[in-house]
Amino acid sequence: MKTAIYPGSFDPITIGHIDIVERAATLFDKVILGGAESKSKNPLFSVDERMGRISDIVKGNAKIEVVGYARRLTVDLARDNGAIASLR
């Protein structure tokens, strides 16, 4: 299974972010959109709020998984999920 991760703060999520993750879903078996906590950026929304909104937006695409992560490095998220690519 080819898995890619798309890390970011996504605060707020944009049409451009959604376009990238949906295009990636055509290239990979699974795309994990990882929402970082990033308190240093003074986020508008909590990680849970952001991931909830994003999940609602992409719920029709079974290839996209939305996860929030805090106190972890992006490389750990990739390794734990067997990702072979990171999207930017």
C-alpha cells in the first residue's frame, strides 16, 4: 500500500489544501492529512476543531484519513503510518 502524509497546521483549511489532498488521493492508496498542534502560531481553532471540520469536508473520500498530532515530529507520523511520501 502506497501511503503519503500531508502535514500542516491547516488553520484554517483552504480550498488549495483540499485540492492538494484530493489530487494526492488519485496517486496514492492512502493519504493521511496530519494536523499539527503548533501552539506557537496562535491558532484560531484547536486541533480537534480543525480535524473535525476537515473530516467533514473529505468524508466522501475513503482514501483520505484525517489525524491530529501533538508533541510528535512529522517524521514519526510518517514512520508510524508507513508513509513513502510527504506532500507540500
